[in-house]
Amino acid sequence: MSLSERTAVLMPASSPAGRGVFDGNVKVERAAQQTDAKQLSRNLLLVPRATVNVKPNLQIVADDVKCTHGCTVSDLEESQLFYFRCSPFLTVTLH
């Protein structure tokens, strides 16, 4: 019996008129019993014309597994921009 765990968390930030694409795939073969796979894509749109296309995909052949996937896409409200601009880790200029 095989025991494995896989977690993928993706958080891209799309900038001016940018386009982000995530086409994720987790495949669990029949021999990979007790697999615990998690796939999550968190996307932040920084300007009105930015877009993100997300397609999380799970292909499960095994019987005894725990697999999840999810996606969020959001933009910033004006009240949230203040906190975003104060982050010392960002070098992006927001308009």
C-alpha cells in the first residue's frame, strides 16, 4: 500500500491587462491508495481588465483517497488597496 500527500497552492497576481492561465492536473493511479492530494488556486486581479482562467482537474482511479480542488478569483476594493500598497514585499504599482 502506498501513502502519499501532495499539496499545490497557487497564488498568481495578474497585472495591467494581464491574463493568467492555470490548467492543473492531479492524477491518482490505482496503486496510489491513501493518497491525500489538495489543489488550490487563489487569484488576485489588480486592475479591471486583468483576467484569470482556471481549470483545476482531478483524475482519480484509486478507491481509498482523499482529494480536493478549489479556485478563487477576486479583485481589490478601494478600501483594501491601502493595505496592499503598504506591503514591503510588493513592487507592483497599482492604479
